[in-house]
Amino acid sequence: MTDQKDRVSREREEIAARVASFRATQQKFERDRQEYFANTLGNAWSGFKRESA
């Protein structure tokens, strides 16, 4: 019974580590998307303002 509990405990730890890694990756992608959007929109607005003036 102890071996089974140890195995289950190790599996839970592995799953928790994988979930944490996945969340970190998703957060990195979100930051990258936001940065890309901000840069792209900023460039678009600066080009729009230059042409209008």
C-alpha cells in the first residue's frame, strides 16, 4: 500500500510540474503577443500621424 501511495504521490508531483510549466509557457506567449500588438499598433499609429501632418 505504501508503494502505491508513493507512486501516486510522484505522479501527482509530475503532473503539477507539467501544469506549472505549461502555465509559464502560456504566460510567456501572452506577454509576447501583447508586446507584438503594442509595437505593431504603435508603429501603425505613428505612421498614420506622420502621413496626416
